[in-house]
Amino acid sequence: MKIVGYKVTTFNTQDGKHISGVTFYVTEKTNRDSCFGLMTDKFFVSDNKLAGQKFDIGNDVTPVYNRYGKIESVLFR
């Protein structure tokens, strides 16, 4: 996946917990499910899970999911 944009995000949950992180907008090459070319997607990663890693537009990113399908960490190249 290639980062084509990102948005710094902060919000409060209904129980009052403060969350901050980054919403990533990415593209990915595909040729599955009758879709050819590039697909777009977005996903949110909290600051805790980013763990201070640096990133920029154009970097490759791989989200790492836990067994429950939630993003556990991300790898940037």
C-alpha cells in the first residue's frame, strides 16, 4: 500500500477517553474481484500504535492486524 494522504485526528470517546492518531489514505494494486488497477482505502492508527515512527506521502505502509482483525501496528518502508 502506498500513502497518498493522511489526516491527523483527535477525538473523545463516549466514555471520555481521549484518542489521537492518524487516518491514512492509501492505494493498492489489485486484479481481484473483477477490479483492475488501483484500489483506494483508509484506516486509522492511534499514536500509541504508531510508536513515534516517521512517515510521509509516497511511503509504502503495511498494517499488521491481530487475530481479531484490528490494526496492532504498522510497518513503513
